[in-house]
Amino acid sequence: MFEQVKLTYSFDALEPHIDALTMETHYTKHHATYTKNLNDVAEKANIVGQSIEDILSQWKKNASDETKAAVRNNGGGFYNHNLYFGHLAPNTGGEPNGVLAEKINQTFSSFGDFKNQISKAAIGQFGSGWAWLATNSEGNLQIMTSANQDNPLLETEGIWQPILALDVWEHAYYLKYKNLRADYIQAFFEVVNWDQVAHNYEQRRR
């Protein structure tokens, strides 16, 4: 059974950057619905017992035609939000350190340049979707974007896996920031737990 990531902070803990009502609605309504729908279709799609990473990497091959859309949309929504909520935390932000910091500097020249590039990608994502920092098995880094609930795992059949998820669906920010997506993106970086992102990176490199 697929389960939502357990939050280690209260809904109001990310104030003033992300407001409590947005967090509660996002987690208990949107994310919960994707999780429920994925569990509802799992047996019919013959994906019970598989990891969500394997499911998304192989969804074109394994899901039947009648369940492909449900697996893609709800599996993506489940995975994307687990990653997103899993690397948010109060009293964080700042910059990464260690191996991840070195790789970001090597790939994007500096953390500041990386932040500018992913922010630009997120702002430019037309309509609902995501911006990602993704890695492959060799530890390379790439900024990517996806529409709706797609993600690099699904789009590259597992070659690229996201380690940082920036949700730019309107439900992630509209209650507080209205149409000012750029302001939300700036606030997002104030609550990123870079230790968790670095952990995601190391897990992929093993």
C-alpha cells in the first residue's frame, strides 16, 4: 500500500514562507487524493508490491491501456508530492554543502547560478507542472521541467531521477501569493532542507 510521506513539522511551521492553510490543503486534499487513487488502481494495473520508482520508470510497459492514464497521473502525483513535502522543513534554506554543493558548483558555476536557472525554469513552466533538480546513476545533475504530474523518472524511463521538486501548480501557492509565482519560488528556497536533498542525491548515486 502506498502511503503519504509523514510530515515531521506542523502545517504552520513553514510560515511565513508557505502558509498553514496552503500546506494543510495541499497535503490532506491534493496529495491524499493522489495517494488514494493510486492505491485504488494498483491491483487492476498489476503494480501491487512494486516500488513507485519502478512503476513510473516502466509505466508504459507494465500498465494496461485502460490503467495507463491513472498510473501516470496518480503515480506521478503521489511520487512528486512525497519528494516535495519530504525536503521541506522549518529553519532551513541556505545552501547545500559537501558533495552535492561541489557538483552544483561544477555543473552550474555556483549555487547562485543554479538557483537563478531553476527559478527561471519554474517561472517559465506553462500552466501546471514542476521544476526539478535531477540526477542520473553517474551523479550528473540537470534542471528539468514537467507538465502536470509528470516527472523525469517517467519521462526518461528511469535514466534521470529528481532529487529536488519545485511544485508550481497554482494550489501550491495561490492562496498566499496569488499570481506571483516568482515570489513563491523565492520563498520556497527559504524552507528547503538541503541535507535531505543531499541524501536523495547520495541514494541515487549508490
